[in-house]
Amino acid sequence: MFVTSAFAEETAPSVTGGETHSGTGVPAEAHGTFPPFDPATFPSQLLWLAITFGLFYLFLKKVAMPRIGGIIDVRNDRISQDLDQASKLKGEADAAVAAYEQELAEAKKNANSIGQQANDAAKTEADTARKKIEAALDERLGEAEARISSIKANAMKEVGSIAEDTASAIVEALVGGGKASKADIAAAVKSVAR
Amino acid sequence: MAADKVDPIHQFHIIKLVPINIGGYDLSFTNSALFMVATVIVAAAFLYLTTSSRSLVPGRMQSVSEMAYEFVANMLRDAAGTQGMKFFPLVFSLFMFVLVANLLGLFPYFFTVTSHIIVTFGLAILVIGTVIVYGFMKHGLGFLKLFVPKGVPLVMMVLVVPIEVISFVSRPISLSVRLFANMLAGHITLKVFSGFVVSLSALGAVGVAGSILPLAMAVALTALELLVAFLQAYVFAVLTCMYLNDALHPSH
């Protein structure tokens, strides 16, 4: 820029000097005042600034900014939409987990009650079976006891008569001939048996 | 010739490319006008072409356009609130125009549009004109409350109001001179240091060795000017936002 602008200075005045209509071309102006403060250039610069900046403003307002704003809006919409969807899906997942847990709890409860029922049924069955067997056993016990007592009674009865027979035989053998009366022997046996 | 080489003012000369003269006014198409056109075309084409794919996930260039857009949008919203967004096209155009003009001016051989006070003054007048016209349209004479700060004793008003008026009037001047002077000074400095390189290296081996320092300076200054080009466009846009805020809310 700086080295070669020297060449630009060499060429510029010659080119523009040829083109300018008046004798006071760029060189005269250029060397007269400090260029940024040269009022001769103001109208042209203001005009072209107004034209270029005006067009730029219109272009940005009508074309470029709606487009960039649109892109950003679409992106923000998309992001919020995605977030909404994500939260919705999360809600669904939570609901599914809750439903699953409820079902699990219900199933557990059912299982418990079924188990309880089975347990109860088995218990009652066992009880009735036990009672039946006990009743049967009691019956047989009663029968056996009755038989034992009758046998005992018979035996006792027979023991009495055997004792009487034996006593009379002993008395006969000892005494010889003298027969003891049957009633006396029976009384004696009875008193001993007591 | 040697004097011409280091003439730092040469780069600011206006050269007529297509002479136009209407009603005694010289309205020629000059190198300045050419670079205004170039600025507008470069800026518009960049914004237009980088966003042509309208990608949901932006590429690098589209990101740059979107960043510039949102940067200015946030700037304006922070300064002037959501009401200020009606001026968004104006502020965005100003920012892009000044930024691209400043950046184009950094290219060798290129003319710097914003190094002419009449250009920056034209832009500043556009801003202040918008503020004044919109302020009176929206608030009528209530816009004049801008010059009467709240909670100031009546006696002090005599002093405060003229100060406020002066500060308002000096706004277009400060706005335009800030940008113009920054660009002008930066380019002159660059030119001077680069001129040293040329002059010194013409002196032979010692001169070439001695020219390393100004060359390094020129490189560093170029980087600085790149920053200044952006910074001045930013400052111009921020001040525009603040002045527009005055038009929207004069009694603050």
C-alpha cells in the first residue's frame, strides 16, 4: 500500500488530469488542502454515500436481515420444539414406569393372596383329615377299651371261680373229706381278694 | 521522489474516476465512491451468500453473519430495550458499513472511506437526524425533556440545561470525529513507518538492517489497526444505540 502508492501518485494525476474538464484537476486540489478537509469533494462524497448507504440499508432491511432473523427464529423454534418433545417423551416414560410399578405391586398382592388361599385350603384340608383320623382312632380306642374291660370283667369273674375251685380243692386235700361249704369258700375268697 | 514516497497524506486524495457535474456541483464518481460501492457490495454479498443455505446448523461463514446480527441485536436491546428494535436495520447497516469500510481500508492500495470526515459526519448526521425526527414525532415537545434532567433544583437548571444542549449538539461532531480521526491517524502512522522501511533500505546494507525495526512496527500496527477497525465500528454502533435510546425515552 505504502511502497507502491508512490506509483499510484505518479499515474493517478496523469490519468485524471486527462479526464478532468477543468484545468484545476486533482493535483492542484490535492496539494492545496488536506484532502479530508477539502470542501470541493464534499458534495460528491455525500451523494455517493447517500446512494450506496441507502441501497445497503434497503437491501439489509428487505433481504438480508429477514433471512438471518428467519434462520435464527427457525433454529430457536426447532430447539424449543425438540425440548418440548423431549419433555413429553420423558413424561411418557415416567408414566410407563409408574404403570409398570403399579402392575408389579398388584401382581405381588395377587400372588400373596393366592398363596394365602392355598395355604388356608391346605390347612383346613389337613385339619379335617386329622380330625377324621382322630375320630376313627378314638372310636377304635373306645372299642378296645370296652373289649379290655369286658375281658377284664370276665377274667375277674373267672379268677373268682378258679380261686373258689382251687380253695375247695386245697381244703379237700388238707382236710380230706370234710367238705367246706361252697358259700363259705366264696366268702373267704372274696375277703382275701379285697 | 523520496518525499513523495513518505508522503503519508497521499492515500487520502480523492481521484475522479467518472467526472459528473450537475448544476455547478461536482458529483463525480471518485475513488471514494468506488470504495463505498465496494464496501456495500462486499458487506451485502457476504451477508447474502453466507446465509444462502439457511442451514439449521450453521457453517463457519454463516456463523459469522449470525454472530454479527445477534451482536448488534443484543447491543441495541441492551441500550434501548425492545422498543429500540425498530431501529435494528439502521444500526446493523451502520455497523456493517463502518466495519467493512474500515477493514477494506486496511488492504494495500485501497482507499479508506471512513478516513474522510464528510463521510463519517454524514453517517453521524443520519443518526442524530433520526434521533431528533423520531424524538419529536413520538414525544412532541416532550422530547425537550431530554435537556431537563430530573431532580435538579430550579436554580441549577440555568446552568444544567445549556450544558445538556451543548452536549447534545456536540454529539454528531464527536461521533464523526472519533471514527474519522482514528482511521486517519492509524493510516498515517502505518504509512510513516512503512515509509521508513523504504527510505532506509535505499541506503544500502546498513539501512536494510536498520529498517527491520520500522518493519516490525508496521506489522504490529497493522494488527492494531485491525483491532481499531472493529472497535471503531463497535463504538459507532454502541453510541448510535445510546442516542436512539434518548429518542425513545427522553425523560430518564
